[in-house]
Amino acid sequence: MLHANGFIDPLFSRGLENTAVTIHALAARLIKALRDDNFSPERFEYIERLQQKLLDHNDDFVSCCYTAFSDFRLWDAFHRLWAVGTILGQFRLVQAHARFRASRNDGDLDHLDNDPPYLGYLCADMEGYYQLFNDAKAEIEAVSNGQKPPEEAAARIHALIDERDFAKHMFGFGYCITGEKPQLNNSKHSLLPAMKLMYWTQTSAPAEVKKYFDYNPMFALLKAYITTRIGLMQKK
């Protein structure tokens, strides 16, 4: 759907996800329009704006990445913006799903498309991430324009992340290539790092992260893990 509206570079495979985001927003509006027997164009204005914002942000992200490819230190720094934004965006989606499972109220899902302030961004309702991305983008553009060497921009991007509590702590849980243990060259996506991350969200995370956790994520994560393991054992 989004590919028909504009070009999406395959670097982060955002085409499928962005299409799903657009379909979710469109489906809710179509259902309401059918109920009201009112298909006026203004009821669907958000869809056009959403698609364009998703395309714009993807273009920004990929353009910065192609510049960052010129120096591994710069790429190592900038790709963390994708990691942080993806995790925060997942927090937002999982919260909506948890609320819906508890209430069975469509409104707990519809609020995802209630015109968030930073439409198109990986985390569309967090000002801190919006500012972090654009500050890092300015560093990349300075390199692209020959105004700053890559190593200096990379150091500044690391500093920008360290200045923000919602971002810097995420790299100690195995969710990124380096982080607190720069000698590691791989990412761990296992239960223990995930449980540590969830524990942080419940204890010492800043308010802008805690707002996504008005449910018990550790219990939900453990339940999902156990259910999956049992399912795998039954297939043997």
C-alpha cells in the first residue's frame, strides 16, 4: 500500500511495517464511516498525511544511514537511533495490545492513530526521541556537507544518547551491538536481557518511558515465553 504511494528504501524493511500501520488507521476509519454512512474526504485526511509522514521520516533515516556508511564509527553511532526508536515504538504497540486484551475496547487500539504529535517517527508520541533523532540528523548532515569530520560527529551522537536517560540505559541489556560492553560484536535477544529491560522500565526508567507500562510487562513476557516453550515441546 505504501509502496504505491512513494518509494521506500529496503534498508530497514519499513515497507511492510509502514503499510500495516496505514492499513490499521484506514480500517478503523472505514468501519466508523460505514457505521455512520458518511465517507466524506475529511474523515480520511489523516491517512494521506500519515503515509506522507512515514515516507518522509524513512527518507530522512535512510539518507542519514547512507552518509554514515562512509565511516564505521559514524554508522555505529547513528544506527543506535534506529535501535532506540524501534524499542520505544514496540513499547507503545505492546501497551495498546495489553490494554485491548484487558478491556476488549477498540478505543485502546484506535488511540495509536489519534494524530500523535510526531507522526511518522518510530516512536510517534515521545518528544525526547523526536529531539534526539533530529539532533543526530544534524550531525550527519554536518558530515555530508563537509562541516565536520565523521569521528567528531560520531562522538557527539554518542554524547547525545548518553545525555538522555530514556536512551542510554537500553544499550546495557544486549539489545545493541556494543553499548556497555564494546568488545561484543553481536546482539542478544534472549529472555534474560528482555527481563532485565522490563525490570528497568518498572523501577528506574524515566517517566517518559514508564508511561508505556500501566500493565505488568514482566508477567506478560514470562507467560508468552512459557507458552511458546510448551508449544515447541509439544511439537517434538
